[in-house]
Amino acid sequence: MNKLMMALVLVVSVSSQAALNFDSDVPAAIKTQMIEDLNFVSQLTGNGQTPFHKAIFSAVDGKTYQTFFDTRITSVGVDSCGGGAAVACVQPFFDPNKMWLTDNFIKFSHPQIARLMVVFHEARHSESNNGNWMHASCPRPFLDSNGKDMKSIWTGAKLEGQPACDITQNGSYGSSTIMLKNISRFCTNCSDKVKMDADIYAADQLNRISRPAVKQAMIADFATP
Ligand SMILES: [Zn+2]
């Protein structure tokens, strides 16, 4: 590697770290992992998108995703987020631009694109001008197509009656589902594994859309040519 390239690599890695402030109690491994995850997403390229994706993110494109995240989240801390099965949260009354990770984010091993799904879900919650896209309560009972209880793909916790659903495609569950589905369909430099993981987690999160007409509209959106 020549000196110019080395300098560029240094600038790139320093600038991506400077964008995010990590509290000192965020485990070093988690900090490193999140920086790697954000670097990965910042390099995605795509060759298309669905109308719902265009409305929220504007393009399947790494720099566009990076700007979306950087303009919403500036710091990361560790918190219980109210306890229970929470994976991460934003606490708008305290600081809408800070994302908190719980032990559940740290202790479970999920694919990279699934961690990014959580991170972009939380970024959407930073939008105070949109009421922070508060969740809706999941139905009771809340059953999958096989009649089994719907559970969190992250923790396995039962979801019925929990504030863990959306009734719009524009909320945190909806927007991150749309993002992953579009990465699965349109990313031009993702591995087959990344695309497959994106599809699996998008399919799961789509079930968090508890208003049938909205879910149908999303399925139609994902099938647009
Ligand atoms: Zn949320």
C-alpha cells in the first residue's frame, strides 16, 4: 500500500469514528462491532428501490444510509431501556439523538444486517418532529400463520399485547423492514448471505405491522418491478 492510500484509509476510519460518541461503559467489542457495521452499510451500492424505500431513504446507497444515520444518532450508551425484552432504545425526553443498547443487543449473536436493522430502527425513533414514531401495541392474541405465538426474532420473547408493533410502514419497524427488503433485492455488492439474512429479518419484522391493509401495501411495494 502506498502512502497516499494509507492516508486515505486513516482518514476514512477516523472520520467514521468521529461521527459517533460512545459512552465509556459501552463494551469495546460492541463499539468496534458497531463501527464495522456502519462502515459496511456505508459502502453498499444498489441498482433500484421500491417506492416506499424512496419515500423514506431516497436510495439503496451506502452514503445515503450513512447520512440518514449520522443526522439522527450522534451518541451511544448502555441502558436497560425499561427492562424486559428491549434490545435497544432512544429516550427522546432525555436526548433524541442518543441510542441506548441493552444486554440483549450484546449477549445474542445475530447477523450483521440484523444488527443494522436494530440500529436503523432506533435512528428512526430520533425523529422528534414525527412524534418519534412510537410503537403500537401488538394484538392479543398475536399469532403467526401457523397459529403459533408471535415471538421476537431477537430474544424469543412473546409479543402479544406488547408495545412492539407498528400500524404504519413509516415507523421504526416499517422503515427498517423496507430498508432490509430493498437491500435484499437491490444491493449490487452484498454477498448472497447478506441478502438472504436481510430477507429473513425483513420477513420477520413485516409481521410486526399489525394493520393488515398496511402490511398488504408493503408486500405490494416489495413486489414492484
Ligand atoms: Zn422501537
